[in-house]
Amino acid sequence: RRACLRLEGIGKAYGDTAALRDVELEISRGEKVALVGPNGAGKSTLMRVLAGLEQPDRGSLRRGHG
């Protein structure tokens, strides 16, 4: 299967506070994903990065076409 979305080494910080550190993720077409974690774990930040509303400070985000 080809990845529709691939994150490699994604990091995002707000000032001195790291919201995401070295996130690795690959989502293939047709897969369903759930983000589960405690408050402050970076779920909303990750969703904003995935939606293109925020840019990561480091790492790469590649989207498939279509």
C-alpha cells in the first residue's frame, strides 16, 4: 500500500514548550485513525499540522496526491 500521508521526525514547539517531538506516522489510503491521549499530549497540535493549519518546526510531512 502507498502512504497517503507520511510524517518523519515532526517537531513543533510554542516558545520553550515542545508540543510534538520526533513524530513518525504513516497513513495509507482507506485506513482509519484515532488520536487518543491525555490533555496536553499534543493531539490538537498534531491535527492542526495534518490539516495544514500549522507548519512543523522540523521534520517532513509528505502528502500523496488524490
